[in-house]
Amino acid sequence: MSDWVDVIAETALAEGENIVVDVDGTDIALFKIQGSFYAIEDICSHDGAEIASGLLDGDEIICPRHGARFCIKTGAVKSPPAYEAIKCFPVRIDNNTVQVRDDRWD
Ligand code: FES
């Protein structure tokens, strides 16, 4: 089972902001929405674009390359041209620090 990785201080992101963090060699886009943190892999399932620089629309991110939309909370695809979800990672707060865990190998 993988370990939780400290990524940022709980106060480091403003509402609606995101940051890309490296967790065990994987680029993960960490978002703060409505006071909660969500983490998805920073790679579009359509054609591999980084997704973190896309426009945020509520709890959806729009891929900057071809416009596919994904739910930040679940990674689910919401509109084409992508048809597969983006990997979503568990997030928790521990001692005022945001932690992410890559659970793909559990
Ligand atoms: S690479 Fe994201 S929609 Fe094409």
C-alpha cells in the first residue's frame, strides 16, 4: 500500500486555484473547490495534454487542447472528445497539510 505524501499547506491554495504536484513520479493536479481539495492526474485521457491549465467551470475542468470536460471530484469524463475518465486520487488533511496518495498499486 502506498504512503500518503505531503504536497502543500492547507492554506496554500485559494478557492478555485490548482497546483501540479509530483507524487511518486506522477504529475497530479490538486484543486480547491468549495473549500475541499481534489486530485486528478494531470493528463487528459483523450490525447495526453496536461489538464491543469484548462478553464475551470464549477467542478469541471475543460482540457486546453481539444475541449473535453472532466469532473474534478471524480475524474469522470463529461463531454467528448475524451471518453475515458482521468485517474482521481484520494486526498486528506493531516496537521494542516494536504496529503495525496497514489492508490493505483494498492
Ligand atoms: S488532449 Fe484533452 S481533449 Fe484532446
